[in-house]
Amino acid sequence: MGHFSSMFNGLARSFSIKKVKNNNGNSDAKEAADEMAKEAKKKELILKSCGYVYAEGSNNSASVFSKRGEKGVNQDCAIVWEGFGCQEDMIFCGIFDGHGPWGHYVAKHVRNSMPSSLLCNWQKTLAQATLLDPELDLEGSDKGLERFDIWKHSYLKTCASVDQELEHHRKIDSYNSGTTALTIIRQGEIIYVSNVGDSRAVLATVSDEGSLVAVQLTLDFKPNLPQEKERIIGCKGRVFCLKDEPGVHRVWQPDAETPGLAMSRAFGDYCIKEYGLVSVPEVTQRHISAKDHFIILASDGIWDVISNQEAIEVVSLTAERPKAAKRLVEQAVRAWKKKRRGIAMDDMSVVCLFLHSSSSSSSSLSQHIHHATTFK
């Protein structure tokens, strides 16, 4: 099969490339992916609640925290899967922000089905790539491009299939409900980011001047973004703000004051899908350097009141990594009460993915934080 990279080592234990060649390839790949998820859960490598994930010997660790707002049930949820796909150098993280009457069910369904579906599509895409090119060398000079193409293709297939599956789900009514999905995969020294909706990923890195700075890794997919608005209007949808919500652009049906969705991409929400809303992810990659310290994934409730720079400073000033996500949520709650008094607080969820072992990064990080920030 040519020059297989190290990424096949873990897969070989639970998935046979040959199975993809036969007619049962789809079911075999899904079976293998589901089996990996069960095994990871048994080993406590999957976290779906507030907590901390760290596997001994790994550079990765992640802090997770979620807090219900003042609008009813918490419609946010998250996931961290260490050793994703039986790969020691891989971790999967995700934030899902539901909306609408069934939003919490939609968010949990997408969170639960997306990782295994992605793993299944990744396995099949890898196998197909090697069948087309038996001499494919994913460790060669073009490995970055090859790997990115494989992940992007896998994400596009996954999001399409998860959304289609959701539409026909017998127990979840997602006609007027939906969810965002922001996920990150770290594979060795590369991160792959997939974003559907208006949750946000922010990287904390050290600038050339030696200070800790925030780099936004994703776009907030709001309906007023030029390319999003053009697509929606081209599909006969409408984009406008309500009089009592200046600056909050929403998506509406052509002839009805519904649903008024404040994002341009989401899973579910089939009442507006034919009018320009899509579940197509934006997929990007970034090489991790020694200057990159951690990534914050958070739902929009955080970013409504906390800037990117404020967020990374809160996390960097938290002495104990397991408490980092909770500290950021607590800071956002205080900021909301000051800045949005009288407005019902949104649900708030955070995943902090640390990119280096605590011993190697704590000393270098402290050099770039000179003082605590006072938030206004």
C-alpha cells in the first residue's frame, strides 16, 4: 500500500483498510468508529461534562466548563476526546450551542454523532486516497496539503451526513431548532478547525515583541457578512434587524417574520434551509509552534461580553489548568451583569485546549504575563 504514515498505526488495530474496498465498506467503517468511541469512553478519554482531560505522556490537556443562562435549560454542550481515532498524538474538541425549542436535543445529538461520523469518513478517505495513489507518502514534503485535503473532505462529508440524519430523526424536531458546531482536531503539530455557526476559537500565542496576544481562528458566521448575506438573498431569504435590536442581523423567510435566526450557518433549522442557511463548515489548518500556548473554544455568550484578548489573559492567569474554563465563564458572567443589565444571560460554555505539557509551558508563559488585567 505504499508509504503509510504513522497515522495508520492506531487504525490498524481496529479497522481494516481492505474492508473499505468491499460493498460493506460504509457499515464496516462506522462499526470500527463506534467501537473506538466505546473503547475511549471505557478508558475515560472522552469528556462530555465539566471537567479536565489529561492522558499521561500527552502534550494535550483540556479544561471544560458550561453554565446555564437565564433563558431556561442549558442548550450548550461540549466534548473532548483524547487519543481520537486510537491515535496517541490526536485530540478532538468541540462546542455546540443549540437554539430553538429543541435546541438542547439537537446540540447533544450533533455532539454525540459528529466525532464517530468524522472518524468513519476520515478512515474511508484515507483508504480511498491510498487506493488512488499507492505511492502516497503522507510524511513527504507535501504532507501538510495532503492531510488538510483529507480532513477537509472528511469534515464536508460528515457535516452533510449529520445534518441529513438530523432532518429525518424520529425523536428530535429540528424544523425550528438547530445548533452551531465548532470543533478542533490536533494531529501532532497541526490543528484542523471546522466551524458551523457563531461560536469562536481563539489562539493564545506570543508575538514577535514577546507579549501574549490573541489570534482569532474562526469567523463568526453572522447573516450580515457579505458572502453570507449574498447567499441568503440569492436563495430568497431576507436579512434585517428588528427595531428593538439594532445591529443584530437575523435570517428570515421570504414572506414571514420567522425564524429570525442570528447566524447564517447551523445544523437543523429546516424551516430556513432552502432560503440560504447552510451546515457547510469552514475548515482551516494551522501549524503549532512553541509560541502557541492554548486555544479557547467558546459559545457566543462568552464573546458577547469578553474580548479575545481579555479571554486569553483570564486563562493565562489561572494557575491551575483544570480551573481555566470555569474561571473564564465566571469572568463572563460578571461582565454580562455589568454590560447587559436587564438582558437575560445566555448559556456560556468553554473548552481550553492546552498545546504543551504544563511543565514546558508554565515557565515560558509567565514571562509574557506582566500584570493582571482589570475587566471593565
